[in-house]
Amino acid sequence: MTDKSLSISPTRKLGKTDLEVSALAWGMWRFAGDDLDAATARVEAALAAGINFFDTADIYGTGFGAAEALLGRVFARAPSLRKGVVLATKGGIQPGVPYNSSAAYLIAACEASLKRMGVERVELYQIHRPDSLAHPAEVAAAFDTLRGAGKIAEAGVSNYTRPQVAALRAHLPFALASTQPEFSALTIAPISDGVLDQAMEVGMGVMAWSPLGGGRLGGHSDDPRVKAVAAALDEIATRQGVSRASVAYAWIMAHPSGAIPIVGSQQPERIAQSVEALSVTLSRAEWYAVLTASRGTPLP
Ligand code: NAP
């Protein structure tokens, strides 16, 4: 293995599924407001950049269902845009509860999501956060019912621990497509808590949420740890003539789990620029320098 081996393929299959997804996804947590032209411009920027993997959730936007409804309006006005999208949404957060992964709730939540987006099915349906009161057999049954009805193509989870994934997999009659942890140069827990190892063990796709630490890596920070990580990223960015954000995305993608950063920007130019990350090649030493900056202590 050469030192310059941590390079990235622009598309890949999601886990063991047939879904062909881009190496970066675009996320709609911050997809808010009522401006249909602005919303459409973001969708078009992502697709034009080769980002076909879109991640939303029923709770995203300003008010429950708002981001999905806005995307539904974009698709209704320009139906051709839907065809190019591998659409992922999530359910299971119930405002005021806060979690509900009972089969009846999940099935109804998924059907409501489809309706808001004006689509027949989503390619990926994810449990947003684990519900301690739902038996994994019940979650699996909900996924199986939705899949049998053609309402979802594949199923995934988010914010699940390794044992929670194992318990769900034990009851699911088909492969779990993906897991979605928070993972970035600032949130490095999945590297050592077994979440990424498990994904590689069983063949699940990994979607990395808040790849810029929710924006903390985007600009200036006074936090010493954020500053140290930003400096490590900047050193590489300067050498390669790319943006810090591109190096931050590339750092995630360089992990052998093939993690897919979910770009959170709502600015078309930044969405377009994010794929610059595909041209970043990290050496082992560079990758470990960022990890060390994030840990704040040298590796043993
Ligand atoms: P992020 O990429 O870490 O942060 C995006 C934020 O950073 C935006 O507000 C963006 O502002 C700002 N930003 C500042 N400088 C930037 C730069 N140079 N380049 C790009 N953005 C910059 O991601 P995130 O929005 O926190 O999360 C991304 C996606 O992850 C969400 O949309 C959602 O799909 C998913 N997510 C999932 C969970 C979960 O529990 N499963 C939780 C949170 C998020 P501008 O818009 O002005 O560019």
C-alpha cells in the first residue's frame, strides 16, 4: 500500500443494496423557508454536481413535515428532478414524546412522509433515533411491511449503537442498508466505538451527519479544539489548493467504511463546491494528523 492510497470513488453501492449513491450526500435538516426558487436551486446544484443521494426527515425544516413538504413542492414543479434522486428520509421522532418506533407509528409516519413529498416510495427509510420502548422485532416488522408494500426500497438506522444495530439485524428478514452516526473531524467517536467497524463487518453503508461539526469547521472559532482541527485541515487544504470544507469531507470519506458525508450547506455554490473533496488525496500521515488534532493527545 502506498502512502497516497486514501482516494475516493465518486459513486458506490449503498451497503449490500443495489442503490448507486454518490460519495457525498446532501442533507435537508436546514432546508427551510418558503422560497420555491431557492429550494429548487439547491436541489439542482446538488444534482448538477453529481450528488444524487438526498437525506431528509419528517422533523426537518421549520415545523414538523416542512422540509419534506418543500421538497414535494420542488418535485411537483419539476418532476424530472425526482428521477435523479436516491431519496432517504427518516421517522421515529415524535415531538413531545420524543421517540416512537412502534410499528403502527412508523408505518403511518412513512406514509405521511411519502404524501408530503408527493412520491410513491423512498429509496431509503431510516429510524431517526432509537426508541428504548420498541422491541427490535417490531421495528423490523414495520420495515418489512413498508418494503413489502413497495413504500420503501431499503431500510437504515441513525444514531444506533452497535448492539442496537445487532438486535435489529437479528429480526430483519433483509439486509440493513445503512447506519447514520454523527461523524466528522470533530466527532470521532464512531472510529473507536465500533459503529464503523460493525458497518464494515456486516456490509452497511455509512452516512456521516454534520460533517463540518454543524458548521463549526466552516469558519472562525475561538474553541481551542476546533481551532486545532481547523489548523490541521487548513495545512492540507493550503498544500492542495482546496477549501477546508473539502478536506473535512475527504477526511471522512478516506475512512475504509466508505462513509458518505451529508453536506449540510443550503448555499448552491457551497453544495456545488463540496465535490471538490473527491479530488483531495490524503496521505496516511495527513489523515492521522487530523485525528491527532481532534484527540488532543498523540496516538500511542
Ligand atoms: P454541516 O455540514 O456540519 O453544517 C452545515 C452548516 O455549516 C450550514 O449551516 C452551513 O451554512 C454552515 N457552513 C459554514 N461554513 C461552511 C462552509 N465553508 N461550507 C459548508 N457549510 C458551511 O452539516 P449539518 O447541516 O449539521 O448536517 C448535515 C446533514 O446531516 C443534515 O442536513 C441532515 O441530513 C443530517 N443530520 C442528521 C442528524 C441525525 O440525527 N441523523 C442530525 C443532524 C444532521 P450555509 O448553509 O450558509 O452554507
